[in-house]
Amino acid sequence: MAAPESRPLGELLGGLVNDLSTLFRKEIQLAKAEAGEKVSQTMGGVASIAIGGVLALGALGVLLSAVVSLIAAFFVNQGMDPTMANALAAFVVTAIVGIAGWMSISKGISALKASNLNLNRTAASLSRDADIVKERL
């Protein structure tokens, strides 16, 4: 059986401080990497909202104009005044498109919620490291 090493207390404490310093530098590097990943995810959500908004405005602008015209023509054929038919048709289309737009925006906002931005791996790693340090002391 080998005898345990007998190193001076100052050397042991110096080694512990060095190990802790290295450990926390690595934890900071991990936190930076994980934060970068979260920023990329967030930018993906923002880009999706922006692209969706631009496409929706362009495509829906033309399509909705045609839908309003069709609905107004239907109302006029039912005997309604043309001005009132156009106004009512525009209101109906606006309400339907507004609801669809709100649903799309809500989906994008939920992708950006703070709970999706938590640094879970870094927090778990720091917790494990703190437990190890407690055991050694």
C-alpha cells in the first residue's frame, strides 16, 4: 500500500484556487457559447416575423382587393347600394385578415419568450461544479 502524498497546505490551496479559476473560466466560455446560440435562435424568430410580414403584405394586398370586389359585387347583386356594398365587403375582409395576422404575430412572439432564452446547460454545469467544490472543502 502506497503512502499518501504529503504536500504542504499552501500548495494544496494554491492548486485548488488554480483549479477553481480554470473551472470558472471554462464556465464563462460555455455561457458565452450558449448565449450565442440563443441569440441565433432569437434572430431566426425575428427574421421569420419580418419575412412573413413582407410576404403577407404583398400577396394579401392584391388578393384581398379581389376578394373585396367579389363580395361587393355579390352585395350589389342582392340589391345593396354599391357604396355600402364596397364598405361592408372591405370591413368583412379586414376582420378576417386581421384575425389571421394576429395569430401569426402571436406565434412569432411566443418563439421569442424569455423562457426560450434560459441558459439551461450553463446553469446545470455551474450547479454541478458548486457541488464538487463543496465536497472537496
